Amino acid sequence: MTVEQLFPGELLSGALFIFLNRSRNHMKVLFWDRDGFAIWYKRLERGSFTGNAQNNILDRREFLMLLEGIEPKKIRSKFSLEK
């Protein structure tokens, strides 16, 4: 399946699409950069990326924690404009 099939209409929205290999030590991030697609690639020398593989949508904090290798026990926001 492609990103367009999984997330119809989202490919050019500015969203980041994260792909991890099976051993979770390589990460590719695909995104639209106004005039074409760009890919970021990160390979860990030791360890693996953590996180919930079932969660399809990450917010900015969760993405940054994933990049840094931080595994939060629980993310709780103290303030939100959404109800």
C-alpha cells in the first residue's frame, strides 16, 4: 500500500509520514516540500526507536520524542484549546 491509499488527500498537506524498518533502527520521513517530495533518513548506531506502532497519528511532541529515543509513560497536556 502507498501513503496515498492509506491517507487519501493527505500526501500534499504538509504532514510527515514516518516509516520504520522491522528492527526499528532505521527511520525514513517523507514529506511534501512545496515543489517536490523530500525524505529524511536516520539510522541508529545502537538501540531502536520506541513508540506505539499502532498509533497512526503523532503530534509534534511525540515525533520529537521518537527521534530522541524517549519513551513516555503517559503524555498529558495541561492546556488545550480543543474541547
